[in-house]
Amino acid sequence: MRIDIISVAPNLLDSPFNHSIIKRAQNKNLVQIFLHDLRDYGLGNYKQIDDTQFGGGAGMVLMIAPIANCIDKLKSERKYDEIIYMTPDAKTLNQSTANNLSLKENILILTGHYKGIDQRIRDKYITKEISIGDYVLTGGELAAAVLVDAVIRLIPGVIGDEQSALTDSYQDNLLSPPVYTRPAEFEGMKVPEILLTGNFPKIEDWRQEQAYKRTKEIRPDLLENE
């Protein structure tokens, strides 16, 4: 998979993409991540990328020309399965979306900044808009990092135990059941006896029951989607 990211502040993504699982995925050539500084496509001597809003109002808006020039250049080099805009005024990222994107070959992500981007970019180029929650960040870089992490960990070979990703929360509209490890007792708190029996069919039944119980208590809205 190849992921291109257009950003006003690409240095914000250096750390997330150069450590842990995402770094190992790149070292294994399972994914390639390329950062593109929008200011390289800025206009004039000062490389302008933003301007005031038509009609007045607070906040600057990312201009259409620098973004269009960058996207056009990247599209001339390869075909993208999705061109994604990270923005708070979109559908919230969920596991189903991450699963779907993990099957793609080339993804282009545009991160917003300031008051947002010229609407005409959204109308002409963007194929999918994604939010990571009902709140506003300084820019879309951290949101892009969240999306990339959620997608990359699903690519076969990225995680050592691929089955692990398939049993995460939200894969079946349920939260994960509680998990335990050694010791079996700590300060009087004991691991549920069923987990120590070695009876794996019964253990799986227990985990399903616990997953359903936790989901009903914490995220009953997920059960409405069944």
C-alpha cells in the first residue's frame, strides 16, 4: 500500500510514522508513506497557501490553487483508490471504514488547517471525508495519523499475530471482553476461573457474553446497528 499525505505541517507526522508498528510496516515494505508540504505549491514569492474568506468571517481558508496543483501532480503519477479529506464535519471513522481502506492500493490524504479548505477542492477532488470525532483540532495531521494507524495495522503481515486485529473492539459491533495475564491473583483480585480451565469452547462463550455485556453497558448504540 502507498499513502500520500498533503499537509501544511508535515513535520508533525515525523514521530508517529517513525516508531513502533508503522515504522516496522515500512521497513517490511508493506506500506510506503510520503509526506507532501503544501507550502511547496504556494503562490508567489511568499508561497501563499491561505487567504481570507469571501463574504467575511473569522479565520483563514486554504486556497484552491496550491491544493489543486499538488493533487494534480500526484494524480498524474498514479491512480488513487481514494482521495480523503480529514475534517471534523464528516462521518466519524469506524472499524468498517478502516477495514475497507486496508484493502486499497493507493490512498491520498489531505489534511485541513485554519478554517478549512476551499469548498471547490471538496467538490472536485475528494472521494471520501472522514472525521475522528466531534471536536476540532488545530490541523488535520493528528487525525491523519489516527487514520493511517487504524488502517496499516490491518494489512496482513504488519502485526505478528494477524488474528489479534480480527478480534479487536468494533470488528463485530461489540467491544472487546476483559483480558488478563499473569499472575492469576494480585492483591486478592483473581482472574475469572473459566480462563484457567483450558476449556476453549467455554472460554470463547464467556468472552462473547462479556463482550455483549460491556457493549450493552458502555456503547448500547453499537447493538442498534446489528
